[in-house]
Amino acid sequence: MGVRLAMRKELMGLNHSDMLTADDVREHLSKSIKKHDQKPERGFSVISKFNDTHSQLLSGNTNKKSVLEFERHRLFKEVLYTRKSVDAWLDNQIN
């Protein structure tokens, strides 16, 4: 993790919270996929689907119903996800 990202997470107060940035979600997804599945292309597919969903949220397109619960940080306007919803989304993608 870079210094800028670490400082930004500290300023947002995310170090000991249940909220995850998009980078944290990608890291969490890749670790979880490695534990559950031995196929690297499966992990790539799941992370690609997350990136697609995340980019739609960033552009303001929230028409598609998603299991991912998110909120925008008040100061930094960054999209943050709850760990519980990320785990539920991952289970939905794997099964």
C-alpha cells in the first residue's frame, strides 16, 4: 500500500471501520477467490465484474439493482462499500 493511500484512508477514518474502498474490495476479492477457487481466470472475472459495477456507480448510473451497499464519503466523495455487502456480492458471484 502506498503512502498516499494509507494517509487518505487514515484521513477518511477507514482504518478500523467496516467500510472498504474500491482498492480494498479488489484486494479482499482476490484473497477470497484464492482461498475458495484454484482457477485464476475465475478471480479475474469476479474482479472485472466488480470494476464494471464500480465504474457505473462512479458515473452515477445506479439503475441496476446490486447487492453491493455503498455510500459516498462526505469530504472525499469516494465510493465506500460495506464489508458485509461485498461478502454477499462475492457469494452471489461464486455460486
